[in-house]
Amino acid sequence: MTPPHVPEIRLHLADEAHNLWHRTEEELAEIGLPPPFWAFAWAGGQGLARYVLDNPDLVAGRSVIDFATGSGLVAIAAIRAGAKNVVATDVDPFCAEAVRINAKENGVHVDFTGRDLIGESCDSDVMLAGDVFYDRAFAERLVPWFSALCERGTEIVVGDPGRSYLPKHRLTELAVYQVPVSRVLEDAEVKRTTVWRFG
């Protein structure tokens, strides 16, 4: 299917959002696996992918990391916008296959790593991060790492639909979108999603 805010990209996504989310969350919790974030096109990722496609100069001819890639939506958008190379990264092992099949569906190649990159010095020009400030502990790990990457010259652009732990004091607004979402997964049918530059 195509995410509503990025119709030029096709993804293999869950269409029975509520039942799949709750069933798999409960079943996976029993065996210690994370919920299937990769099965949905979250608002922050859709907004960020839209921004990348509409502003290709951000990534064109540059090396890009799509951090916490999930389905690979933002990575695919970056390749389509002319990125020199893109590495999608996510610690969820299911994301490797999700990214592979979604990239193939769109006729592009995206490299993938399942390593936890937080704290590492990444050799990329741009880091894209969609919907990553949903958890306090995770945000507390991200902010100092993003800060260190910025100091080394990496441009960091974030898509966020108003998550609780967004560090607004470190961000400059680039664009705002109204992104259609599933009320089952979010608290509304449309999320105001902002694309920010971290700095």
C-alpha cells in the first residue's frame, strides 16, 4: 500500500492495524521481542519522507543514515531524492527484512545495519530520524549523541508529530504537515507533524 502522505512510495504495511498491533505486542512480549513498529508508516516518518522528497537538496549526492528506520520509508525517500548512499539502521531484527522487501518494491537498494549506533561516530553527511522521541530513556540517549554528531558536521533532520520527549530547545522548524494516521495507533486521524533541524 502507499502511505497517505507519501503516495509515490509503496510499502508492505499492516492493514489491520489495531488487531495486529495488540495481538503481536502481547505475543511478542511473551517471548521478549519488540512491538512491530516496522509494520506501520508513523506520522513522523511520513512527514520526514515528504520533506526529503520535496527538498532533495538535503540529501542529493550525500551519504545518509536513516536512524530507527522501521519500514525503510525515509531511507527509500532519500534514495529517490538522489542520496549518494543510504544506510537504514534499526535494532529490531525484523526491520532488515522489512527494509529489503520495501526497497525492492520501489526499485531501489538500501543498505541496512542492525547495530545500535547510539554513541558511535557515524561517517555520514546527513542523519534522518523519524518519530524517535516517544520514550524518555531513549530521548535521553539520543540528545547527547545527536549533539556530538552535529559538532562533527553531520546534519540531523527529525520528523516528529508532537511526541512527549521532543527536545524543542535544540530544534529549528523546517516544515509542518498534516499527516493522516490511524486513530487506532494514534490519538487522532490527522497528526500535525513537524520536520526539524537538530542543532
